[in-house]
Amino acid sequence: MGLLTKMHWPTTTLLELLNDAEESDEDLLDVAHLELNDGRDYLVAVITGPKAEKAAELLERLRPDSEEG
């Protein structure tokens, strides 16, 4: 079970998520794809370890103001 999967979505804070990631000895890669009340998609990801930098680079390209995107 991933870090995001075990969250209690209505009550878990970002600080609690950060603390859980800090306490983990393993590299994490967990993604939760949710939907907002108005129907828009919402994505939450927790990535630690060597894959975090590559994920950040890829996500930065999706920004509307990205020079590379």
C-alpha cells in the first residue's frame, strides 16, 4: 500500500504527509489521481530518491510558461 493510498483524504495535512515521507527508509513513488467537486482532475504525487529529480524535470515542462514545453 502506497503512502498516498493510506491517507485519510479529508483530514490528512501536507505536514503529516511530509513527516511520513521523512520517516520512510525506502524511496517512494506514489501517485493519487483525484477529481475536484467541479470535475477537474487533481493529481498528488510523492516521489523521493533518485527518481524525484527526473519527475520534477518532466513536470516542469507541463507548466504553461515553460520555455521547453
